[in-house]
Amino acid sequence: MALFTNQATLTYNDNVINSNIVTGEIVQVLTVTKNALSNTYERDKAITYIINIVNSSDTEFTGLTVTDNLGAYAFNTTTLVPLTYVAGSVRYFIKGDLQQQPTVTASSPLTITGITVPANGNATVVYSATVNEFAPLDGEARITNTVSVNGGGLSSPVTAEETVTLEAGPLLSITKAVCPLSVPENGSLTYTFVIRNNGFTEATAADNLVIRDTFDPILNITGVTLGGTALTPTTDYTYNAETGEFATVAGAVTVPAATYVRDAVTGAYNVTPGATVLTVTGTI
């Protein structure tokens, strides 16, 4: 809501008479909300944002511009932007109907032009942005970005913001390799499993991490190690020599948290994932 005041003057015979001051109010008929499809963020993962603009008046708004600062924040003497707009991801709906893709005139801040909101209706703008190397990882890490709608006869911009926080738990992935690639009958081979943690929380025994595999051809296991330390059958893992089904015991495998270093000049975060290596060696 915006208040306005003004006053008239009357002049005659070198006299100046002021009127009373009148006060009015411009009622805001356009509102905007912003929501992220995820409450948390991860490095290099995309976040989808939904901007909903509602027009409660009997007059259509045309020529609106939607601007998103993509979470920009101050660092030293510069400004860092922790989100990168995903090119071509913007979608524009009027009353739920998909419209022609609007024009993106800038990517940082993200600027989308040519938005129309019908009388007593709504328009929705959807787009995605990827978490980049400037996204906060320390302290109470969060990204708060603000969207602004202006133009089209608005007396002042209409804004909304959304905050997402850093994913708190372990973020695990697994890769598998075999060596050698060619092995003779009754020959020996080793399967290597690398479990990486891109999260900043250790995967502990309480997380009940289990690695399962079915070896085909069936493997005559001669040794299993975790981080170079031999594991004990039954206590640390199980194996069915008839079916080839292998599984670590829940909680036997843990993975350290990722670590990071922040460049004091650029503000970029360099992340090193935590990792644990499991090897299974045997003959076929």
C-alpha cells in the first residue's frame, strides 16, 4: 500500500493561501508469491522456483518485468551470486495455460520481460537455477533470493522472497570398477566400490549404509577390505556362494563428510568429497 498527500495553493493580490492537506491511498491490486520446489540445496543441483502473480483488479496488467537477484549477497567489496539461471528453463502460464516463452533479457540478475496478468486472474512464471561455487557452505548456510515485479503501470515494485537452506545430511554416491577387465577362467579379479559423500555430515553407523551386489559370474571370495582394512565374514558382510549375492552388514560402512576451502579473494568454495573404498577380491 502507498500513501500520497498533496496540497493546493491560492494566490491573489500578492497573497498566498494554502489549502488543507489531503491524504489518499493507492491500493495494491497486484500481489506476488515465490516458492521453491525444494527447501534445501546441494552444490551443482538445480532448484525450480515458481512465481505466482495475482491481479485482484478489473484491469489487465501488461508489459510487466520479473526480476530475480538469484540470491546475490555482499562479499568483501564485491557481490556474489550463488545461483546460475538454467538457460531455456523459463515457462509462463496465464490461468494455468502455457504461453509462448517470454523474453529473458539478462541472466544475472535474471530479467524476464513481456509478462501479462489478466483482470481478476493470475500469471505464473517457472524457472530453474543451478547452485554454483558461490553458494554458502559455512555457518547457517542459506540462499535467500528476491523476485521483483515492476512496470506495466505499477506505482512501485511488488516483491517476494524465498529461502532455501543447505542440505544437512550425507549426500552419497557410488561407483564400481573391475580389474582386470579381461580375466581367464579360474582367474582372480577385484571389484572396487568407491562411496563418495558430497554432504557436510558424516555417514555414520547409525545411517545403516549397506552395499549390495550380485556377482555374475559367481565369485569365490578370497578377501574383502574397507579402506584397506580386512572385513570379517558374517560380522561385516554376508555372501551367498550359490547365488553370488553380497551385502555389507548395516552400519559396517561409514563415509567421512566432505570438506571445503573458501578462496579469500574470489569467495568461491572448493569442495572435496569424503570417500570410502570397498574392495572384493576372488576367483571365477
